[in-house]
Amino acid sequence: MMTNVFILAWNDLAIAFKNKTFLLILFIPLFVFVTLNLVDQTGVDAPTIHIGMIRQDALDPAITESIAAADTLVEITWIADVDEGTRLLKERTLDGVLSSNGETPDSLALTVLKKDSINTLAILQTFSALQKAAEGRGPDWITDVNSLHEGGIQRETLPTWILMLVLLIGFIILPAQVAEEKEKKLLLGLLQTPITEVQWLLAKLLLGMVLILTAVLFLHLLGKFGSIRFFDYFAILLAGSFCFSAFGVFLGFLCRNQASARTLGVVFYLPNLLPSAMADVSQQLNAVAPLLPSYQLFRPLQGILLENARLAELSFDWMYLIVLGTLLLGFSYLLMKRRWLM
């Protein structure tokens, strides 16, 4: 009896090696280790904070001199007005904009993208330290913090939930379905009929886009996220669903069976989800996230939902998504013509 149990167990282990399940088991701890090391640690040198200051503001000379003296901690960019500072904030060129606080004399108002971000905390800690070094105990220099991000906690988290849905369908569901049709020889059977490779690819692409848009619509029906710029929002969702549906079809063609497709999907899913979603809480992850294709969807979603941005301001992002999706669809077509792993 025990002999049969051990034989079956070794057989299952062999299948796990063949299907690359062990790769997934090793990848997830490795990915967690790398991510935790990218998250900002205590005891490391603080990065330079980029602050915008308005030229025409009549600020206390003691404050401006203290800020200018701390050039290793704070880098000042002089701007013409609040509108220029807002634009640079949205472009992530500045971490914050300081202006005189009209309600409290000799104090500053800080404008940031998001109040509860790591950048805002770093700015407040740095200016608190500068104040103590210059004046000792006294009234805080920064007496007001304004955020460009609009809405409550539900709206703040909406871009992350949408990104999770898009990547789940693109990296987990679609690759497994494509690999299943290859594994069961259904795809070869379909290609013996008048159905062409292009028609099959377009059908799978349409499936992925419909699943993504349906999931996002259902999310909106269940939540209370407030009004949005519908045209800009829908356009960037279309571009994102097109790109990651094409990505999913391509990953499916790289695998021989469903198990391998799920493993490969998770290997792509986690690195594309976590750095983008956690970029606001770590300056190191904020530097890594723009290198990932998922960030080109996540950043426009944040801009439209939280900063009231327009599609015209996000031309690079939606063009990037469309070009990448087109390239991946082309690669899938080439693999299909070669009958790759069929």
C-alpha cells in the first residue's frame, strides 16, 4: 500500500517539474524577497526632495534661507504660479509645492498629489527637522496640506482594483484558455475549417476585452465611486484591455498546457501588479514601476480618476498600450502560423 502511495507521489512530483509548478513555488518567495528589499528601509540615506516654490510669494526669509541651506535634502524649483506647480506635480517632476498660507502669517501651505503617500511624509519630516535646527521649538512652518487627488478611500483604491482585474484576466484566465485549446488539439481542429488564424486571434482578443470591461462595469455598479470623465476613462480602459488581452494570448502560445500557462501567468502577474500598486508607499518602487507595462495603465487611471486628467495629457500612455498590444498580437500570429507547441 505505502509503495503505491510513494510511487503516485513521485509521479505527481515529476508532473509538477514538467508543468513548471516548482518554478512557481520558487518564484513567489524570491519575488517577495526582492519586493521587500525595494520597499524603503529605515536607516538608509534619505533621497533629495524636489519642492516647487512660487517666485512672487512673500515668504519669511528665515524659512527660505534654511531651505536653501539644506541643498542636500531639498532641491528647490522656482515656478511662476500654482498652475505650473500643479502641472509639474502631475508629471511627477516635483514632490510638492510650497506657497504662503494666507490664513496663517509666516507659514506655508503644502500641495501634494496624495496626503498619505511616502513623499508627503518625507517632506513633513524634513521640514520639521529643518525648523528645529533653525528655530528650535516654535510654530510649524507647514500649517496646511492640500491634495490633488480627489475622492474618498473607495475612489483612491479604484485604480488598484481595476489593474488587478485587468491583469487577472490578461495573465491568468486568457493564457490558460489558449493553452487548453492547444493541449486538447481544439485549435488545430478549428484551423482545418474555413476559420483563419486572424479570425481566431481577433475572437480571443475580443473575448479578453469583453471580460475586462464587464468586470470593471460590475465593479462600478457595486461601488460608489462618484462621477468620472466617461470618454477619457473608457478610452484608456479600451487601450489597456486591448494590450493585456493581446499579452494573454501571447503567453498562452508560449505554453504547451494549462498548468504551464497558469505558472507563467503568475510569474508575469505579480511583478506587474505589486510595484505599480505600491509605488505611492515607496520611492524605490516608484522608480521601478514606470519600467513595467502595467504602470502605463495604472498611471492614466490614477490621473483620470483622482486628478481629473484628460486623455490628451496621457497620449504617451495610451499609444504605448496600443503599440505593445499590436506587437504582441503580431508575435502571436507568427507563433500560430508555425503551429508553436501544437
